[in-house]
Amino acid sequence: MARTDVIVLGAGIVGASAALHLAKRGLAVALVERGVPGEGTSFGNAGIIEGNTFFPYPFPTDPATILRIALKRATEANYHLSVLPTLLPWLLAYFRAGRPDRMFEFAHGMRPLFDSALAEHEALLRDSGAEKYLRRNGWLKVYRSQASFEATRSDLDAVAKAGIAFEPLPREGALALEPGLAPVFACGVYWPTAASLSNPGAVTRAFTGHFSALGGILLKGDARTLHRADGRWRVDTDAGSVDAPQAVVALGPWAADVLGPLGLKLPLQVKRGYHLHFRPRGNRGLNRPVLDADVGYVVAPMEQGLRLTTGAEFAHRDAPPTPVQFDRLLPAARDLFPLGEAIEQTPWMGSRPCFPDSRPVIGRAPGLSGLWLDYGHAHWGLTLGPSSGRLLAEMMTDATPFCDPRPYAAERFL
């Protein structure tokens, strides 16, 4: 095989973005994926580029919510009993990360990635000929009661102080944006500077197509074969072994399968999620993604139909699917949205890779020379793939990083 400078493992949105940024800087890059690019975790999401994100998703503190989750009656979350022994230490760390001081630590550390998210997406979309998938019309949160909106007031005050634009809307204002909604909610918040994608999987494939056009090599292979050989990193592919002095693990929820045997164990857990596509009822539809904040799901207009996404499910990554949250949230969703019949028979399921502090790991793998990490983006892999790929490429090529990479270092867990 021709000279290879870097092996990137994983062709989801994060790995594809990193490989593309590295190839744009003149490196010879091999991108290794065991399946179809963009068909893993990157495929199933609400499609929102959330540059407006300020705080992470908090651990629930309301006793009624905690009780509903514990009794497996909640729409926001579900869990498997079998995962609790390994999950509880992670949940405790996640709970500690939800303290007010730690929430602001997240906000400060992550702001540069979120601030640059849309611009980095726009640049890669333009270069990849995929601008047709981008909607620049924001997204909408609706609240079933005025009280539930008022409960977010302190968070919105912090967002306003950070200079992030949003517009509180009465019900009539929200309906003017989305006339297809039923008036069963009290008010909304519009996030005008956010954007969304109508087909996230197609965007990832467009990125890998542009990567190939730049001379990058896309190979089918098993990342778990990564090992050291003659002072280089080597991985087995269908085209034979490929070697490089540097390698990037961008495998999301599968990263531990590679890093564990190499002796690097970081506290990653997965939040599984599901989606189904529905046909719109009559001529009603949506113009942008909409979050039902009280019930805990999103409906987003996609090329495949109206995509209904669930909240989180805590389970072993490879456990059989249990999409019970659809039964809990569908009545509320049908009250609010113009959902007709489901298009698929079986819900799609994916796994979000989450560290307890909700920040990704971007940078060197401690103790493993030439190995780099770019994973653990939690709910924001789609949003942050291009910006984290740029940061990683700058670090790997000794360029000046566009932001301080220290908040994303793996050493924070060691």
C-alpha cells in the first residue's frame, strides 16, 4: 500500500470529519470502517447542529421524575436492571458533574467547540457538495405548561449572559413558526442561530466521498485488530494490513473495544436511543426540529419522513433492543404533532458514547505513542464532529489549536 501517515478508525460523523480535516492538511490518511459510513450512531439523531448548547443534560433532581424513572414509567429515560452494577459508579460521577460549579465548567470548556460548530459544518458541507441538506432556520422547544418553562428561567438567564440568542414565544408565536402543531402547549423557546440537517447519514457519506476525492483511502476493516508493529500502528483490512506512525480512535461507543486491550480504560458509558419515521398527517408537516420539553422527545423533518426520537436508555451496548419508550410517548406526540402511520416496522437503535462530565476526549492517548483519541461526544456527536476534527488535526500537525484543548484531555480521568 502507498505511504500512509494516519489511520483513522471509525467513519461516523466524528471520524469522517477528522479524516477529512487531516487530508485537507496534506496527510495521507486511511479511514477504516467495518460497515457503511454514517450508518452507525451518526445515522440516528435529531439532526440538530446545537451551537446554542450551554449546559449538559442534567441528572434529574425532581423526586417525581426520579420515581417515574425508577419504576420504568418515564418517557425521558429507560434502563435495564442488568446494567446497574457497572452503571452506578458512572451515574454517581455524572451526578457530581451536574453540580452548578461543574455545569459552568462544562459551559466554559465546551463553548469554543459549540461556537464554531455551525461554521465548521458549513465549510465541510460546501466542500463536500452537501449544502442541500442544511436548514438554517433554527429549532423550537415547546413547553406544556408555563410552570415548566419558568423552571428553566435560571438556565436561560445564564444563556443570555453568554450572548447566545433565543426568543421566548407565546403559544401563538410558536404556532406561527410551526402551524402544523396542535395548540396543546403553553409556550416555546426558539433558537434561531441553530441549524439542522435533513439527512445526517447522507452528510457523513458526502464527507467520506470528499475525503476520497482528496486522495484519502476508505477501507473496510476491523478496528479491534489495531496493534503495534515495527514501531508503527497496524490494522487489518479487507485490502490487507495498513501501517502508519499515527492512528486516531474515533469509534464512539466501540472505542473501548480497541483501547481496553491496549491498557487504556476511560469511564465511558452509552446512552442508547431509538427513532422511527412517520408520514405526516394530511398536508401538515414541520419546518424544523421541535422538542417537547415536558415529555422528552424530538420530532424532526427528515428526507425519510418525520423522525421521532426517544430519550436515553441505559443498557449494555449490545443488549437486544427494548424500544418501550415509544409506547410511553406516542400518545403525547400524536396530540402535538401531525404524525400519521409509521414508515418502518422496527425502530432504529443507536448508542451515544458518554463520559460522566459530558465532554469528549480529544487529543493524545496517554501512554500510547502516536495514538490519538476523538470520541465520547455524548448527545453532540453530529454537532461537534467537524469542530473536534479540526481541533484534532491542528494538534496532530503541530498547528496552533483554534481553542484550548486541555478541557478535552483524557488525563482528566487518570
